[in-house]
Amino acid sequence: MIQSLDELLAAAKDRLLLEHRTGNVELKRSWDQENGKKISAFANRLGAAVQWMCIGIADDGSLCGRTESWAKSTEEAVSQHLNQYLDPQTTCEAISCHAVNGQWVVAIKFRSPGSVVYWNNVAYKAAGTTIVSMTPEEIMQLTIALPGLTDYSAQRWAGVSDDRKVTEYINCVAHRRSGTTLESIAGLQPSEALERIGIRGTNSERVLFGDIHYRVVKYDRGGNPLSNETFTGLHDLISSRFHQEVQDWSRNALGIRSQPYPERALKEGLANAIAHAAYFEADGDIIVEVFPDRLCISNLCQKESGYFANKWFSRAHKTMNRLLMEALRLAGSVDELGRGKTLIFSDALRSGKRPPEVFLERGRRYDRWRLIIHGGERDNVQLRVFERLRQIYPDEHKALIAHALVLWRGQTVSQIRQYVDGESSRAFAEVLADLRGPIFYYQKRDQIVLRRWVTVLLGEGKDSKKLSPAEEEDLFEFLRKLHTEYHRGYITSKELREAAGMGHSQSEIVLGSQIFRKWAEEGKVAKVKKGVYRFVQPLTSLAREDLFEFILNELSKGPEPGRNAQQTVRSDSGTRAADGTASGLPQP
């Protein structure tokens, strides 16, 4: 049996790599999608340990004379097929290219994840020398027989833990679970305490207290790295000690007294990176980059994680590390109710910081999830807008949604619906259709337009006092509905100016008169006397309650065909088509 990659390459070099001798190696001259059926079949064998598939070697063990360029293109093709057809993806532990005696081979390392392995939605088994699909009865029988360890963090690990880290974690659990049976673990030896919790000898222990490494890189104001340090045992990342180190470093770098980062956003951001990293590739490659005014937390992730990018008001989540997530919850390191994303976003807005952003960077088998948490001084302008929205919406969740729409004003509703799921769709629709809200939904162009009072609070001002077509349409619909229902259709010039966010200067009085004159020429209003008009156009446009249903329907459609969160790139300058390198939010 071949156990290690070095052993595999040494056997290939000496032409001793033969299927009948090793028992756990499959040789292939070239890669074909159908080869994935053998990966499924061999991984579904009970008691099977590590398995190998070597491409570029004939059945007699001779090398096929492949080149380096062939190896790289084959590796890419294998990665794409595994991403598309292999379930669970954790079955494959590594794909690598190697030169052997001047000729190139591609090695695929895989093993049973503890559950039934499928290739293109079909489970296969080896029947003699042939590969056949399994029957539903066979799948059920295998499911019962296997340990069910699709959870990477629950798989077995034999290694040495850092007792100092374990003790800190145990004390957190005991304090957090005061009054329960777990309170007593504080007096146990580290190994006994981990046994009680249920993570002793698992990858969860390795991740938190073992040899899994992470990097911390610090930069100066010009973006030049000042330090680049590597540490092991990810529990230190969720310690209050590390949180304070980050806060103090940025505070000193900026020369400010206030706390640069929202505490809850910082805590959840670091904990989520630990909970959701794809550890079966380069140990998750977690990197924390500390800039004076922002924090970048990145980790390798599965490609389907792109679905969750920037869905800040969604509780939808999926983790391949369920045991690790539970271990973090026990210590209070992650939110008990799965609100991590919402807490990161809402804490940033409540603290007067720029909204967080998520970028996805394309990889071969796994993408890189990059979370940006902005720091620095509080933005009093943003706080002023948020306080006004809290007055309009006593429900803070709805106030946060309204604020998010203000920040997302550069996007269409079609784009925004990618960030919204069923849980928050109704609240989004209500804010979009609200006459009192901060934005106007301009249906003709699928645009979000800020109302004038918001632009005044933001200090953006106007190049001209003249209303844009969208603003004028919004103002007309708002006043017509309000004054038809409550004032028998009558309206004064003063009421128009106040609704439009204007003052009472001479120029603004003239502008109000010009608006009324234009509406009168279009047959929308009739002049009653000086400064008084009456709406005469019937209410034939889309009623507000119909508009709400229309918006709710738009939000429930999901991403447009051919587009998803991974294929849309946001930057401060707007939206641009891209090759899937990132997905983010615009800035105010």
C-alpha cells in the first residue's frame, strides 16, 4: 500500500508502481471524465484508506513521456471535473503535478469521507474489474455501514495540542456555560476536558490547538508590509488578546483615541474565517492583513460559498466543519443563532463605519473568500442618516435595510436581489415602496434614487436645484396620492417645496412655480388661485400596494440567468463584467 506522495513518486521512478502490487493505486495514460467513476467506486469501498490515481503512467508502470504543459492543463481539467461532478468534494485531498525521470505525471490523492461518494449524481462500486452504478438498496446499506464523517472537522487526528490554548478555550466554555454540566470541565486536565466536549482526537482539536497555521501581515499607510508572521493554532485568532492587539495597532497607526473596528464585527469576522475555511487544501490558508484603516480576513472556501457573498441580511449558511462550528459556539466565539453576517454588517453601520465588503477570488479547486472590515474614525454623516432612519423605522432591522439601500444606490434592484433571500425580501420590498423612506424606486430604469432629504444629510448637495426626471416623478406620485386622499386634491406651493426638500428662498419659490406650471401644461394639475393647485389626473399609475407586490416578486426571482454573486464585481466606481474575481458593495 502506498501511503505518502514521496513513496508514490519513488515507486514511479523505479518503475515499481503497479496496480496489482499496491492495491490502492489506479494508473491512467490520460484523464477522461469517465475516470471519475473509479474515484467514486474506490472511495465507496469499506475499510479503504488513502487512494491514488496517477495520470501519465501506463498499466505496466512505464512513464508515458508527458510534458510539463500537458501536466498543467490536465491538472486544470481534473480540478474542473472534480468541482463539477464529485460529491462530497472533500473526497479528493490533493491534486499535484510532478516530474519523474524528466517526464510528467499528475497525482490525485483521495479517500473515503465517511459517506457515500457520487460522481455526476451517481454512486459507483467496483464489481470485479468493472465499475457499475449502485442500486438504491446498496446505497442505503453503505450509508448505514459508513461512519458518516463528511464533516472534515470531525475526522480523526493524532497530534500534539498546545495546552495553553486548550486551557484558555476550556475556561471560556466553563464560564460561558456556567450553571450547566460543562462548568465543571475547568478543573479537568486539557485532554480530559476536550474528551468531555467531544473534540478530542479530531481535526477540530487540530484546527484550534494543533499545527494548523495562519499568517498575520501588517501594513503601513502606503500599503507596504511591515511584518509577516506565521502562527499555529487558530484559537488565538478568536481570543480577546488578539482582538485588542489589532485595535491597538490600528489606533496607534492612525493616531486616534477611539476604537478603530466595531468589536462584534471584528469578533464574528475572525471566527467565521475559522469556521468556514476549506482546511483540506493548504490548511485553509487563513491570512489576516491589518492596514491602518481596514482589516482583511481571507481563507480558502468551496466555490458554492459564492452564493453567500454579501447576503448581509440572510441567515442562510452552510459549513463543512459542523463539529468545529459547535465547538466555537460552546465558547461563545460565534453567534448562537447563525446571525454572523448580519452582525458584521449591522455593527459596522451602527458604529458609523463604512460597510463591510466580501470579495471572491477565483482559484482552481477552491476560491478565496476575502472579508474587508473598515475601521478608522466614526463617520458622523452616516450616523446622522442612520439616526434619521431609526426615527422613521422603529424596527431597527428595517432601519438597517433602509440604510443598506442608501449605500447600494449605485445598483439596480435586479442586482440587489442577489443579496436578499426570502427571510428579508418582504422588509426590503416595504422599504422600497415606502413613501416616507430614504429612497425612491424608479421602475422605468430599475434604479434606486435618493430622496432630497437624504442627499442633504449626506452633504452631497446638488449641482442644480432643478429636479431630475426621477425626482420629479417621485415627487408628483407622492404628493398626488397624499393630497388626493387627505386634502381633496388641493396643494400649496409651500407644501410642494417642503416635500421636495427645498427651502423658501426666492429662487426655490420660482422653481416651485415652474414645476406647477409644467404639471399644469401636462394636464396633471389645475391652478385654483395664486399658490394653490389641485390634482386633476386620475390615479391610474401603479398603486403603492401593487408596487410592493411587484418589488417583492422581483426580489424573489433570484439572480438573472448566467449571473451570480461570483460573476459580479463591485467596486467604488460601479459594476463591471469580470471573470469572477470578486463580489462586493459600492461605497457612499
